[in-house]
Amino acid sequence: MRRSRRLVAVVGAAGVVAAAMAAPAVGAQPSRSATKAAQTAPQVRTQQHTVTLITGDTVTVTTGPDGKYAVEVQRAPGPRVGRSS
């Protein structure tokens, strides 16, 4: 049961990070000069974002060149506190 809750928390955190990276600003439209600069600037192939959860675990979401996400979870060091069933 505890493992299931942790998995849900990690997947939920990864979803929040992914949504925050993909969501455009409401009502924001780039100017023509910004659009032109974006077209001439080299595109970033990958992006990496890391979040530390309140449990101490670290979740890293990486966006690949194909737009797909990879999620890596690093458990916090030390003993696990709490009950297990």
C-alpha cells in the first residue's frame, strides 16, 4: 500500500513538472522580432528539470529531442521512516 502511494506521488509530481514546462503563458503572444529570433536561434535538444519532494526524494524529468519525457527518481538517503504493511 505504501509503495503504491509513493508511486502515485512520484508520477503526480512528474506530471505537474511536465505540465508546467509545456503550458504557455495565458494571453502571451511573441512579437515578430522574438519570433524571428527564435527561428534563427539553435533549438534546445533536451531539457532537464529536477524537483525535490517533501520526502527528500528527487525527481528529474528530461525532455528528449523527440519530445518524449524520461523520469528518474533518486530516493533520499537514510532509513525509511513510517510504517509499512
